[in-house]
Amino acid sequence: MPVAGGRGARAEVLELHRLAADLAQYSAQGRARLDLREAIAAVVTADGLVVAAPVLAASPSKVLDSFFAVFGDKVLSGLPVLLALNSGSHRQPPDLAQ
């Protein structure tokens, strides 16, 4: 899709629930399978991220937490991120500190 300045924009959707087993293996053994490596490469080369996730028990899902833990502290530093969280209930707002 064209954007200002004539450059094209491209979006890639990563469904993290499909990476749950790969993330568990990475956490336990430090080895990333191809699907996880491709997801990591997509994030590292992105100009920005839109992250949408359900909130469970007042914090983001463990899969989302595990995925971002792969990057460490500095990889995503300075990368614009739009965070969209949905707790499904106005009585249980998301805990953004997590």
C-alpha cells in the first residue's frame, strides 16, 4: 500500500499462539526453530510494531511475554510500538506495568 513519499508499506501478521511450543523450547534449550527465527527477524527488521493481545488475569498472556523476552532489553529500544490490550471486562483493566 502506498504511503506519503511514494514508499510502500508492508504488514506482517505474527500469530504468537502458533509459536508457543517453539518459545517453550527456546526458553528451555536456547534454540529457536525456523518459525521462531522468522518471527524474530520480522520484528528486528520492522520499522514499528502494532501489538494486539488479550489480557489474562490482569497481565498480557505468557506467550506474548515469552516472545518479547527473546529480544532482551536493547533490541527493541527506540522501535515505535502501538499496544492494544483487551481484558474483556471493564472490572479487570490491564496492568500495563507488566
